[in-house]
Amino acid sequence: MPESIECLFKQLLDGLQAAEKQHRDAYDAASDNNAWDIADREADIVSQIRKWRKTIDTLNMEISDSSVFATNTYSGNNFICQAELTSNSDEQEQTEIEYDTEESDDIKVGKYIRRKLRELSQSGFEFSDKQVDDMCDITWSRNTFSYNRILPFAKFAVLDGSDISEQAKDENGHARYWTKVFKFGKHNLLIISQWYAKDKDSFDAWHESLSVESSETTPTTDVVVVEHKENPISTYINQSTDFTETKPTALKLLGKQYAVNSWYELYVKVCEILLLHHPYTMAVIDRDVAINSEEQPHFSYIQSMIKNNRKRLPNGLWIETSINPDEVINLCHKFLDKCGIPPEELCFETNEIKEVSV
């Protein structure tokens, strides 16, 4: 393709990149000052610019791949490629935004916060009624996070068939909350979607405080403390402790307590909690020959490899759940060891046994 056409596309893309940055800055300034009408207008412009850039980029590739300019008979107007002349200037380096390969810090933080909340929900975490009331309060939201919000951090989702996308809008019809419903126990919540890079520290501080709040507010109960000797199962066997006729009613791990109704639920919950806190370690648990054997695979990313009572974890790993209580305890301790978690962090209570001293 002639250089003049290449230069034209480059000029268009460079101009749109600079315009996108300008309107992103205007959006940030407006949102910081709660000028949401301006912010919405600027957000629409940024979205349109990104569509234009994608269209132009696609058109550029289609023309390049075509045979339209296979010969040198083209005699169109010559274009001065000013973008080439200024490509090394400091000003251009400051305004250029990588297309499709780089996201703004605000977008990255928004995705990060959404992922952390999704993982928290999938772990089975439950907020108390008081915590949820706080999260739906505008004053608490402004005091907890770093920018002056016009809406609370959360609102209740009504799951009666109503359109969630409409519930996610404010009174002026603008989308303010994610349409993803986050379930925390009996509470179904929508979470505000306006997040900025500067909010990450305050969000992380709140997120990390949840374990402290949970351990402080969780009522104390008699639990079975599972001591991890060289062979945790032999400890129970030597003590003549038989769990086959019992049913767990509660699990405590990493300072948080969860209600469970079966060894199946306990086993899955431990896997989900450890996956949340140690995702990379648990992601390769299927490769650990000390835990997973070819003769009897307990874990696999291939669904057909797990023959009986399989359950899929949030990261796509399939696990077999048809194992007896002793196997559950043994595997859970192996998981803890792999994740570097002290064995005393794992506790549970059953409907028959209240305490085991070893």
C-alpha cells in the first residue's frame, strides 16, 4: 500500500488517541466533582472514539491485505505524514495510548475490584445484617472509600424477575451499578461500578478488614481442632475416632466460620477458600502426584477424567467429591501444607463430637 495511505491511517489513529486521552481527563475531573451529566457525556464520547479507532484499524488491515494497491498505478493525492515527523516528540509520547493492549489505570482497578468481590462471593463469605446496612449507606460509603460518592457502595438486588439492568441505574436513568448480582449468604447485592485508580488502597483496606471483623463477630462454638501430625489420619485412628457416622455442621478456616451440612460441603468449601487465598497453588494441584494419581484422579481440568460426583471449582478445576470423611480430612491437610497454612487454622464441628484432644 502507498506510504500516503499508511500515513493517513496513522494520522487518524494518532489524532483519536490524543482526543481519547483529553476526554478521559475531562471525565475524571467531572466525576471527581460529582458533575455526572458532564461525566456521562464524556464517557459516551470516549466510548465512541474507541469504536472509531477499532473500525479504522480493521479497515487499515483489510486494505493492506487486499490487492487494490498491488500495482503502482495509483495516482491519488499525496499526503504529508506529519505523524511520522513528530513521532519522537515528548508531547506525542505523553499523549499516546496503546490501543487494545493497554487499559487505563481506572479500568484496571475497576476490573480488580469486581474480581475481588466475585471471589469473595464465591468463597461463601456472608456479611452480617449490620454490615450490609452499612454498605447500603451513603455516609458509610463516603467514609470508607476515597472519593466523594453520590450513591452508596451497594444496594439490594430484587430477584423477582425485574430487569437487573434497570435496577443498576440511578434516578436519572444512568447506569451506576454493575448488573452482576453478588450473593453473600442471604443478601443479594449490586455494587457500584464507578471506581478509580486512587480507590484501590481504600478498597484493599476494607477488604482486608473483613477477616478481622468476621473473627470478632463470629460467635464462639465448640469445634473439633484437627491436629496435623506426620500422618493426620493415623492420629484419629490411634485415638479410635471414627467420623463415618458423623456429619459436620460448621467449618472454621483462616479465622472465618462457615455453616456446612455434609462432608461434601466441607470439602468443597475448603477447596474454594484455599483457591481464593492461594489461587496459583491450588490451580496446579492436579499435577501433584502425592495428591492426584493417574489410577484414581481426584482433580482434573478435563471433565471426563472425574468419573463420580464431580464438582467444578470457580477456576474450572473439576474435583471428585465421593470420598469418605478420612480422605476429606487427609486431603484438606495436604492442601494446607501445600499452601503453607498452619494446620491449626482448620477446625470443624460435627453433630456428635464436640472436642478432640490429641
